[in-house]
Amino acid sequence: MTLLYKEELMKKWFECVVPELRDDEVLIAIICARKKYSDRISRSEELLDKIILKGDKEENIRRLRKFLRVEEGDYVDFKTGEPIPLEAMAAYLDLYPKSTLKAISTWNKTVLQWMSDAIINPEFELRVFRKIDTKLFSSIAKSNSRKPVRILDVDDQNLEQYFEAGLPEPDWITKTRGGWHLIYLTPTKEKEKEVSKELYEKSKDFERIEIQWHQGQTVIPGTLQGGRLVF
């Protein structure tokens, strides 16, 4: 078994809700491990692995498919050296495109500061430069270009009650390990404001509903999340 259990579902979701990239934009996906999913790991790992998607939809689907074909033993527990089990892992894609131009500006300032410190201080830890790719990825992850979707996180198995209370129908519903992710397409600024206002008004009285305002990260259908199927 691998982390990707149903490729066709992943592909259908990707084609439905993942935006086409523009200009300097890229998308990012990650694999993480969480201790709450499995007691076989010593701690959570928020970033076991990462990938930058930068092509058209077909190319990005192929790259994501390859990225998700994870097997037990591909990653090890940093503390114990034991293989991290699939039951501890989950895969996410951030549906907010990232501006590489904006990211490089931030990343460049950091690297130039490292270079300056390395020249001035003979005791500067040069091994920090080994993390140069990690720093770039972090800068990209923080550099939203636009927000073409709005995600509603419902921490409740009983979803129907919220629609009965007037919650608008989403463009996609993902069944997660703990509840649901409702994805609403917002291709324009006007649509984003309209959807955000409606979701806020309809959800503010429910404790188990949270609107993701600052990130577009969502679990990928067709994969395993903590050993359970995401669909």
C-alpha cells in the first residue's frame, strides 16, 4: 500500500478545484506525520517532504502522483531511526498559488544576510547554507499570489445539519479524517468577497465550523490521512 490509494479520485479533485497557474505562480504540496495518528512515532513532523508544482494541470497531476507514491520505510523517525508508518502520514496541497517573485525577494534578503555574517564572523555556522532550499520553500509557502478558493473546515461528522441551516453548497466536499473540507471556488476578487461574507454570516453561530482565512491548505482526496481514506 502507498499513500495514494485512488489516483482517479485525486485527479478528479485536482481538475475540479486546483487553479491554473499564471505568470510566476507555483503550487506547493507537503507530506507530514502526526503523533496523534500513530503512537509508533516519537513526535509529529510537520514537513516530511515537499514538492513545488510549476507546470500545467496535466504535468502537475503527474508530478503529484509520483510524489504521493510513498511506502512505509521511505521516511524514518528522526529520534528513533525507525520507519515512519503510513498510518501516521497525511498529504496536503495548498490551493493558494504562490508568487515566486515575491518569495525570491524575501529569500534573497535572508541569504545575503547569511553571506554577510559568514564573511564578518569566523565562527559563523556555515552549515546553515545546507538549508538554502528549505528556506526558499518556506518563503514560497508564505507568498500567496491570490486566493481562488475559500475553504470551510467542518469538525463534525453530521454535515447535513449545516446545509439545512442555510450553509451554501460548495463546489467540492472532501471527507477528511475528522470531518469535512468544503471548497468554494472564488475566481475573482468580487466572488471572494461575496463568498467570504456569506460563509461568515452562515457559520459564525456554529462552534465546529472554521473558515480558513489565511491559508488554502487542504488534505488531498484519494490519499490516506492518518491511515484513513480521504474521499
